[in-house]
Amino acid sequence: MITTKQLIGAAALGLATFVTSSLNAQEIANASSSGLIGKRYAGADFLITDSRDLADNSYGGSLVFNQPVSEVVDLTGSYSYDQMNGQAIDLTRNVLEVGAIYYSQLEGYKPFMSASLGYAWDKWEFPAPLQGDNDEGFLYSIGLGVEVPLSDKTAAVGEVSYQDGMDSGEEDSWGLEVGLNHWITEKVALKASVYVVEDDAVSFRLGARFAF
């Protein structure tokens, strides 16, 4: 049986080959894209996470920002909040991250590499008489992906990423995200995505992006 981790590994190999060959091509197009990479925007997401058999579902949201600083580099920032209320445990999680995306453009496709550094603080609450606990610390992530235009208003994106904590109880994990964005006006886009973390959890995101 093929596990989720093996599937993510295969996707990572394929994306690495595509990104490497495309970046070496040194072909940067000036044409506008229907995607989000290379555009300045702010946005917000609502998310639901299915932790499968590990815990109850959790709900949260995020604020995101993207600022191009050159023809091939975007700077990113985000804040996310996640709340899980279970029968045996309650968890509140906050994450603040900054990062960068380095990308190329080849016939409309945008292969990219991403990296981010963040700080997370978690609050755990247990039923009495157990005591609650807090965990906080820095984390980082790196990723490989590609953005593919589907029409003049719609684009798809796929990314394989690795995340780990630096000085906290954060466990390392591989993830695969597949998303779709559609511009309903010249300045407003809707985005939906699914993010799979190995065999542990699946997150569903729905949000909007506002270009300015």
C-alpha cells in the first residue's frame, strides 16, 4: 500500500526535477500571470483541519501578505490561529512567519522555491486534575512547487514542503499542498487549497486575496 508519506516523497522528487530544470533555463517572461506569485496582495483564510484518529477537528484562520521585491523574489508574511476543542484536550496554536519565494517563469509556468522562519506558541489544556502546558519556539520550513495557469483568471499551485521546530516540541513533518485561485475582479481573487501532512492531518483552506 502506498502511504501518504511515500506519495509526498514522489511529488517532491518530481517537483525538484521540474524546478531545477526550469530555473536553469534562465527564461523569465514579462507576461502577466493568473496566479498569485509575483503580485502584491493581502488576504485572509478560514481553515478546517481533520486530524484523523489523532484528535478532534480544529478550526482557525490566517492573515497573509505578499510583496514582490524583484522580478524573481517575493517576500511573504503570515499570522495563523488554530483552535481545537476535544474531549480530552484543548489546544490553542498561534504562528507568526516571514519568508521568501524565489521563482522563475517558463512559458507561463512558475516553478519556485520557498523558505520561511516563524515563531509558534501553543497552549494545552487538560481535564482536571491535570495541569495545562505551554510550548513555544522557532520553526522553519522549506518547499518546492510550481504554479500553473489554467486560464487568464485561474491558476493552480502545488508545493511539497518540510517543516521542523528549532527549540520547541514541534515535530518535523512533510506536507503536500494543492490549491486553486480565481480572480473574480482585477483586484480580488478567491483561493481554495488542501494541505496534507504525512498520515497525520488534512487541512482545508478557503480565503480571498486583495491585490493593491
